[in-house]
Amino acid sequence: MHSLGVGVIGTGTWGSVHARTYDSVDRVNVAAVADLDPERAQTLAADYGATAYTDYRELLADDAVEAVSIVTPDFAHAEIALAAAEAGKHILCEKPLAMTVEECEAIIAAAAKARVHLMVDFHARWSPPFFKARQAIEKGEIGVPQHAYYRLSDRIYVPAEMLKWAGQTTVMWFIGTHSIDTLRWLLDDEVARVYAVARSNVLENMGIPTPDYYQATLHFRSGATAQLENSWILPNSNPNLIDLKCEIVGAKGAIYMDPSHNRTLEKYTETEATYPDILVMPTVYGRQMGFAAESIRHFAECCRDGGELLVTGRDGLEVTKVICAIEESVRTGQAVNVD
């Protein structure tokens, strides 16, 4: 039976999650990894008996690689995705697909021409709370959605310490992508118009040239609206790396979700209080678990068996359109139509 060889481009924390996940899928193997840091590439490659490269082009030329995960910084997706499509490799791209509409459209066209799978890793669609909410909405249990609120924010540790390239992206591109796609998916609708504000104080004073937060109002084609909040200046004393809350109010009911601070597991030591991750990417007996792994497994299985992807490049394009409109609204102080 066919075994799928996968390459992982970018071997940081999230690239390691991709590799561990692929290693847990039947008839899928990590064939190669690539990273600009040769030591980091060699270390991850050794865990899976894979070939290590420092140039992603060499990985794409490796015949053992049939599919790739692109797990590089936000601004470094488009060039690699286009090269992967030209090389005939299936593509799983971390969000965002690209940071301009034109680049997204070019990637989608290149993948279609090469007849390869193209998926954006919007893994919140596999999150049990959000999946249950989507089912309830589809069944009409809360009636037609009227308005929603979605907050996804990070500790200041993320832009100040975790990411060396925070000044080359924004919190909207880094995690707002997940927020927007999740709302699109939950409401089964597209954003038609946005109004947004952002402020730059805390991080700029630290020498990191990126906004602290965004607050946006999204108007959907159906008439529903959503308030969106994405910040990455939460105090490091927050017991969780992320703060995620979502509520959806319908004509006949409402849904409230707390996937980050639900207190299913609390841990207190002499120095800190934490809510350890049990949903996103926990490792149990050495196996990568959590909904973030399920999206990666789905991609691998579709590439291996010829299945239909539940998330496509088109989803990545729609999210990029919304963020570009949000950025324009922030610049102009005006409401902006998407498209």
C-alpha cells in the first residue's frame, strides 16, 4: 500500500508538532525537514530518520517528498507555496496562506495547475467546542445567528520573546486569521464589510514595531455582525498563553464558549498558576494529540488516499481579503467593503 513521504519546512515549535503528528499517521513518514538553522534541522530530522536541509528548494527537489507543511513565519509563505506547487508537492500551509490577495490567488492557481492538494491549517474547525457549536447552529437550535463576539489574545511573551519576527507581522495576521475563519465557518457566511481600530503603544515602546491590538466589527452578508478582538499584550501572569472566548446569539438561543480558561485542569506551584493545555496540542504517551493535530492528520490522509479537504486555499484567500480590509479600515478610519 502507498506510503506518503512528507517534508516539513520550518522546524520551530509548531513545525515539531507537524512532524510528530505525521509520524503518528499510518503509512505516512517524515522524509525530510528544512530550516535555515542547520542545527535545528538536524535535530528534528534525527528524530524521524529524515534528511535535513537548510534550503527548502533542496527539500522540494527530493523525490521522497510528496507533500509539504509550510511552517515558516507569516510573511514567508507565498514564495515557498508557489515553489512547492511548481514542484508538484501537496501543500499544507500554516495561516495566513499569504499576506496579499494577489499572492493567495497566485498560490491557488498554481496548485490547481499542478493538480495538488492545497490546505490552510485553520485547525479551530477541529476544536470540539467549536465543532459542537457549529452542529447546534446547523440544526437550528439557536435560530438564525444574529450577532457574535470572538476574543483571541496572547500574552505579551509571544511578540516580546517567543517570536523573533513579531515586528514583521501583526497580531491580526498571527492569530486573527484563526478568529476570522472560525466565525466564517460557524456562521457559514462571508464578511462583507469591516470597521476596525488598532493601537500601537506598549510594543513600540519596547522597540517592536507592531500594533498592540485590533478591535473590529464584521458585517456578514446575511446581516449578522461580530465583534472581534485580537491583542498580544496580555500580562504574562495570565494562567494561559492564550485567552479565547466566543459567544453567538441567535434568534432563539445562544452559545457561550470558554476553550482557554475553562478550568478543566488547574495547576498551582510555588511560583505560578497555570491551566495546562488539554485541547490544542497535548502529547499523551508520546503521541501528538489535540485538535491542532487532527487538522494535520486530515491533510495527510487526504494526500495519501485522495480524499477531499475540509479546508482549502479558497478559505485562506477569503480570510486574507478580510484582514486586508481591516488594515485599510485602520489606516483610513473608515468602514471598508471586503472585495
